[in-house]
Amino acid sequence: MLILRQIYKTAPSLHPISCQSALARPLVTKHASNYLTSSLYHTPSVTRPANITMSSFFDRISRHFASRNHLGVTGEGGGSGTSIPENTEKATVAAGCFWGVEHIYRKHFKGKGLIDARVGYTGGDKKNPQYAQVCGGSTGHAEALQIVFDPTQVTYRTLIEFFYKIHDPTTLNRQGADAGTQYRSAIFYHSDEQKRIAEDVTAMANEHWWRGKIKTVIIQAADWYDAEKYHQRYLDHNPNGYECPTHHLRTFTRPAGYPAEEKKETETKKEEPVAPAVAPVAAAPDTEAT
């Protein structure tokens, strides 16, 4: 592992494989035990991308061995969601490999309403899933991010708009070369209001940003399992670690007049004007006729 990391550091000019070439990659995950033979060598049923690069190779090898080195570690969430302080809310999204998703949310919303964020597994049918099981695609879980935020500093709408700016929601069960249902694009809502906002933002993004090609699913939040400890803030602890090339901030802007209800919501929340205080007039003293 150390040798691989040193080689990676000595190749700063090499860039990760492009998403376009990754589309030619077979639908297997980089964590699968047969990754080397299926993705790096020609077989009758496999096509190797023409422009696979050295950094892509070592990124994928590093993540593959990272998962194998921690197969005995179980999920730490116990089926519960992230506990949250009073007057905060949760947002749960899935947008591919959770390392990069957590990193970009933390970086962008640090000091701007993000209280905490945890990577984990949700949307599956197995209790206490392990990373090796999830990345093998056998549990139905997605790699996801659960955010605790202060709604007085950042709105749920803003977090969901950001979600559509930092990954490619048009590829079904895939981000870049990471393929499988565990990499699906999904929004897990925690209330009817979150569902309404998620659907509204999705409709806008589908029409104006992604040209009608969004494959994101919007479903009710289910049991949440924290990922193993070494996954939390992974790219903070491993700056040279793997990050999916689709995870970057796009310069999309809101269309004119959107969202229509935001102005009404803001006006409703405005406090009623308070009349200026008027000092009480002292009563005239009683006087007796003399």
C-alpha cells in the first residue's frame, strides 16, 4: 500500500480517467475481487478504456485494498440516523462514492450552516451492512451522506440544489467509472416538506440544468447505518485518496423567477412591524378648588 501511495505521489501530472472513457468500462465495481483481471486486461467480454492513466490505476488499486484491509469492521449506526441537536434538521443524499460527496459538502458549507456530516449506508434491506457487502452490491444500500444543518443559516432547498451541482445525476447506478446500485443518485427525504422541495428542485434541475436526463430517485428516508470509522472524513485524512472525477462544483444558476414560492415564504416569516413605544402620559394631579 505504501509503495502504491509513493508511486501515486510521484506522478502529479497524471489525471484520473475521464467519465467519457469510463462509460466503456464494464458494470463492475472497483472493489470486486476480480477487478484487476476484468478492468485492466482484455477478455472476450471486456473492453479496456483507451486512455486509462497511471493515477486512475493507482487510485482504484488503493481503494480496492483499503476495502479488503477493513472487511472485519461492521457498520456503526445500528439502524439509527445521526442524532441531531435541537433546532437543526437532517438531509440525506446519495451521489456516488461517499468520500468525495462528504468532502465537497464540508468544504462548501463549513461555517455556513453545516453542523455535522456522516457517511454511511441506507436504502437497503440488510441489517448492519459492512462495506464489503455494500460495495459488492448485495445489500441494496447506497453509499450516502447524512448532513445535520442549521435551517436558519442554510436551507434544505440550497443543499438539494448543491446536490445537483456536484455530481452527474443522468447516469443510472453510476458515477464516472464507479458502477453499481450502491452508487445510485438518490434523495432520502425526512418529511413531507423535504419531499416537496426535493421534487421541486429536481424538476427545475431536470429542465434547466440537465436537459431532461435526471435519473435521481426521491424516496423516504429508511434505516441509516454509519460507515466504518476509517471512511469518515476520508479525504481530509487522505488528501491523495480516490475522488470520483464527477464530484466537482458546476456553475449552474437558478432560472429567472425560481423558486416562485421562496418570496412568499420569506414574506410570511417576516416579523410584523412593531409600533413605536409611546411613553405613558402621566395623569394630571387632582386639584381642589380653593
